[in-house]
Amino acid sequence: MSASQQGPDPKIVRRLGNGRVKNIIIVLSGKGGVGKSSVAAQLALSISETGMPPSATSSSTSTALPKVGILDVDLTGPSIPRMLGLDGQQILQSSDGWVPVYADREQRLAVMSVGFLLKSRNESVVWRGPKKNAMIKQFLGDVRWGELDYLIIDTPPGTSDEHISLLEYLRPFSPTAVLVTTPQAVSLADNLRSLDFTRKVGLPLVGLIENMSGYVCPHCEECTNVWGRGGGEALAAREGLKFLGRIPIDPGLVRVLDDAKEEAIKRAKEGAPARGDDGKETDQRPARQASVAAMEVDVDVTQPLPPTPAPTSAAAPADEETRAILAQTTTPAGTMLSRTLLQRYRDSKTFPVFAKIAAQVLQGVAEHSRRIAEEGDSGVGMRRE
Ligand SMILES: Nc1ncnc2c1ncn2[C@@H]1O[C@H](COP(=O)(O)OP(=O)(O)OP(=O)(O)O)[C@@H](O)[C@H]1O
Ligand SMILES: [Mg+2]
């Protein structure tokens, strides 16, 4: 029996329901390597750094910066920890489930990925379908996300077990999706398949982003359309999707996202002072060992997943216990990594380009929420053929 036939999973409802997680955005593409993870990472950074545009903040007049979660369900190729400079960080366990890794001291950007459970970045895991399903269920039902304005979900390419599990579990929470393509014909064709999938399962799309669209030479400013340009926009127009914008190829972005941790370590070694999220210098003592046991998840396919503790209360915000755990483990070095990454991302050519795309995404998400509220629609229809 599928998750959708069984009704909402109570553990997941407890974590994501009752307005605790307000908006869920799934990043999809039919093709690998087109920039799903970098779009998901940029969306998380952009929203948590610049806040919500006024059009996305319905009736609220709050100027507080939003709380964002990013969940990486690319189980065989997790790249979010590396892109956010969080490689090597560990998931910790509280009496009420797993504590996500926070990229910042204010705990506004929570991150969860199978990458945190692997012993090394190069370790590979072989997953069978039921294992994938169980892992995704744990990520949704056992992680203490707390209150989030946006949960962004990075997915593997195509439409596989991960997508089906995800959509079945998220059905009651009305998720939306963003499609990412590059301009090449092969990517466009693969994305037609993803589009067909979203239609079959009734997953509403906010729109489509064309990534790696042209390359502007830093010397002569001439734009070369390496893989063509405009194919994504044409596909969006033909299929009645909103075109959210195009991101050019930016070698600077690759350095920001692919070398986030190395760059910060290099800076530290060169003697540049580490800075906390308040911009003040911090000392660089080695990380203290957490007094709670780090979650040692054995992802060997022959082993069952470890049990998670029974819930202790109905509420799951980042409470005193979470704060106490994080106080022991959020190190000055970790803070420095995220600070360095944010500064470098803000300095990149892509930041202003993506900020406009992020605003469009949030506007689309806000429209979707309003529609759901008006129609009383539960979102994903899960039509199956
Ligand atoms: N606009 C861009 N300009 C330059 N490089 C980019 C751009 N977007 C993404 N990249 C780079 O392309 C590579 C692939 O991107 P990314 O990992 O985000 O793709 P993906 O679709 O998530 O891949 P996978 O299918 O393997 O999960 C990364 O090295 C990333 O830094
Ligand atoms: Mg990826």
C-alpha cells in the first residue's frame, strides 16, 4: 500500500503540518548536471540573506528574515553539504529527533543531507528502493526542523524512487516545484519527461529556470552561447509555464559553491581572521566534542536504519535542548565557513541575477499558497496511470 493510500504519516504531519513549515519547494530536472543543487543552494542562500519580497509576505508585516531549510534527497550524489561549505559536519540527536546542521549562528538556515551521514565525501552507498523510501521518510518525519518559512528540497535527476516517495509523503502539505534546464536540446527533451511526471502526479510548477545560459567573457564582455540560449524560455512558453529567468555560466559561481570549504580553510591558514555571523572576529579553537552521541547512521544496505527516539511532546521548535546541543557543537570554524561563503556569494556576478529569479520563485509560491487557501485544495493529486 502506498503512503498516499494510507493517509498522512503522523510523524511527518507533526514536523511539517499545522503551519510549522509554511512552503515547500522541490527543485527538479529530468537531466543530471544542469544545476539543480546549485539552484537549490542559491535559493536557500538568497532567501535567507535577502528575505522575502513584499509580494510574498501575504498579510504579514514582519520584516524578520525568513527561516529556511534545505533537504538534500539526492541519496547517491549528495552535493548540498559541499556547496554550503558544511562538508564533515555531523547530524546530532536530541531527545526529539535529529537536529539539522545549521549554516549560520542565528539558525536561520537548516540543512539535512545523507552527505552528513557518510564517513567521507567519497564514500558511495548502494540504495535499494525501500531503503530510499525509509531514508526520505526519516528526513521528513524525524528531523527537528522547527518553524520554517521555506523548505527547499534538492532532488536527483529524473523521476525515480526518491521523487515518488517524496511526493507521496508531502501530498498533504501542498508542495510546489521549480524545473531547471540548460538550453541544450537533450536537457529540454529530458525536462519534457519531468514535466509530464509533474502533470501526472498533479504537482504544481512555479516555473522553469534556464541555467548555464550563455557565457559572458570577463575580458571582452561578449556573450557566447556555449550550449545555445533561449531553449528553456521557448519550452516554458510552449508548455504554458512561467519562465523564471536565465542564469549565465559563471566560473566565479563554481568557485563559490564547489570550493566553499577549501577556500575558507585556505583563508584561515593564510591568517585572515575568522569572523562570526555578527562580523566580529572569533577565535579558532578546535571543535569541542558534543556531549550527546553523534548520530552514527549505518547506511550499509544490509543493515536496518537506526531507530529514532519516541517523540516527547507535540511541539518541535528549536527549543532549549536544541540550543544547548548546538551551543556545544556550533564551532567558530563552522560559523566562519558560512560567513565566508555568504560574502563570496554576495560578491559573485550571479548573486544579483539570481536574486531576481528567487523573487519570482517566492512570488509564484505565494500565489500557490493563496490558491490553496482559497480552493481548500490539498495540492499533489497523485494521479497514477
Ligand atoms: N550558472 C552556472 N555557471 C557555472 N557553473 C555552474 C552553474 N550552475 C551550476 N554550475 C556548476 O555545474 C556543476 C553541476 O551543477 P549541480 O551539481 O548544481 O548540478 P545538478 O543538476 O545538481 O547535478 P546532479 O544531477 O549530479 O545532481 C557544479 O560544478 C556547479 O557548480
Ligand atoms: Mg545535484
